[in-house]
Amino acid sequence: MNLASVSLAYLRSRPLSTALVIVLLALGIGTITLVMLVTAQLEDRMQRDARGIDLVVGAKGSPLQIILSAIYQLDVPTGNIPLTQAREIAQHRAVKQAIPLAMGDSVRGWRIVGTRHDYLAHYGAQPAAGRLWEKPMEAVLGAEVAAATGLTVGATFAGAHGISDAGGAEHGETPYVVVGVLARNGSVVDRLVLTAVESVWAVHEEHHGAAGHEVDDSERELTALLVRYASPLAAAILPRYVNANSQMQAASPAWETARLFSIVGVATDVLRAFALVLVLSAGLSVFVALYHALEERRYDLAIMRTLGASRGRVMTLMLFEAVLLALAGAAIGIAAGHLAAEAVGHALRAARQVEITGWLFLPEVLWLFALAAGVGVLAGALPAWRAYRTDIARTLAQG
């Protein structure tokens, strides 16, 4: 019989202890896998959505809230900013590009964002069907919005006041016409309904009874500006200028996302530490199981020695069993971690948040097999050494 068959036969003869060790290892490895998958995808998607945006200008309030609402569409805006002041910032010599955003409505929980075609160009979004909007009250759907709502080119819909799932009163008197559906590109655009800024103004002017007479630009508002600097020097000039000379507030995506990740990092570090405790507990269980098994199998091991098995082979047998247990726990844990990540992603998709998938392969996950094998070797080292030093004659004499 070879090592594998002998080890498997022994492990099958003690299903309860074997299952306990594997479950403990799987819980630890699975937790680490889940944390790795979720954090890697969140960081990648947040960096992708913020790439190329140097500054966000919004209403005074929390800078982090401004970033989350304007770039990631994950929070409510801090308020609106006057159009005249937004134009002044957009025309500043330190600004290379300023993309306006006008928000406040939704359709079936999906946000309606008024902007320019520059916004789509920034994220490299292209129509998969139809075309981009050319006039007010024409809308383009992100891929996730189209899939969830079933709306297609030519359909009409009415926006509802507010950006929460519950929404508010519908603006039935000013319906939108779907003129295009965007191809999925993995950015925030997938989760939005996009239209001209003038569409958002028209809807709210009608809602507030301002339709029928011309509204002055001094009365109009935007929600935020996404700004690109004209030069590196602008980073020192523009935020201070905005904060000191207007009713608006400047927020740096790089600074705020770093602060957010530092906050989230504490939670992920705690989860990793908890997972490592589970892995070490499983290693201790392997050690206890093998140590007791050695006492029960001393006679069997002595018989193996008399049948020609060398000391090294007996020692290798004990180590092999420990590593086999560890690798089995790691394999099950990694599979469970991927399934858990997919479940988290499903929950986030249902909540119309950042997309996470469990069907992503990270090369770093392979190191978890090495971690598990190392724990197995450490746990099996002492029992294996005792097996190596077994005195055949004394063991057989004791029976």
C-alpha cells in the first residue's frame, strides 16, 4: 500500500475528528479568501471609477459624502450648487475639464443623472443599442439598469423624486424616452440612467410650476462638478480657491478614498486576524488528533516497521496525513470563500451597489494552500518525530 491509501484509510476510520479539523481549516481559509476577493474588487472598481478625476466640487458638507455620491453613486448628495458659481469654477485657468452632474430623481431605484457626453467618454462607455441623447428628455440606460428594468430603446418612463429605492412622487407629466442602452464596461455608468442636464432642470421646473416662463440661469443648480486639473500646480490652487471664494466645497477623490480604505482596512484586518486564529486552531486540532492517533497506532506502526517500512517512511506517513488534512481544508475553504463572495455580490447587486463576483481568480489565493500546508507540517512535526523514534521491540512486547 502507498502513503496515500494508508493515510486515507486511517482518516476515513475516524470521520468525526477528520471532519472537525477540515471544517476549522475551511472556515479560516474561507474567511481569508472572502476578504481577499471583496477587498481586491472594491479597490479595483473604486480606483477605476475615480481614475482621471482630480477634484469633485459639491455643496458644503462631508467631503467623503461628496465623493461617494458624485463619483461612486453610493450616497446622497450634500445638496446643490449654483449654476453660476459652477460655471465660474469650470472656466478657471486651473481647470482642464469640468463635467457637470445634476441628480435628484430615480427610476425604480436606479439613479437618473443629468450630464454631458463627456461623462460617457471619460468612462469609455459606448451604446450597445440605439444612440446617445441629443435633446432634453432623451435618456440612455446603463447595462445593469436595462437588465433590471426591462426597458429597451423606444420605451418611455417617468422619473420619481428622490434617489432611494422607495422613491417619491413620479414626474408623470415629463416622461423620458429611452434612445440607447450602453454596453457593460464595469464602471459606475452601468448602474445609471443618463440624460442631459437640461432634462433634470425641465423635470423639476415643471414639478415646481415654473414651466411656461423662462427660468434664469441664476436660479438653476447642479449637484456636482467632476474636475480635471490643467496642471500639477492646480492641486495647490483650486481647492483653496473653491473653499474660500464660493458656497461650494472641494473634495479630493485620492485623499478621501485613501481615508475610506484606511477605515475599511481596520475591519478587514480584524477579519484576517480572526481567520488566522481559526487556521491556527485547526492546526492545533491536527496536532492533537495526530498525537493521540500515534498512541493508538504505535503497534500498527511497529508492525509496518517489521514488514520493511523504514523510519523515514513512517515519519513521512504522519506528515503526509497532516498535510493531506490541511490541503483538504484549504481546498474546501477556498471554494467556500468564492461562493460567499458570489453571495455578497448578489446582495450588493440587489441593493444596486458596487458589483462583486465570486468567479474571479486571484493568484494570491494559491498562497493559502502554502499556508495550510505549512500549518499541517508544523502540526504533524512532533507526532512524526515520535513515530520516527518508535522502539519496535518494546512496542511489540507491550502489545
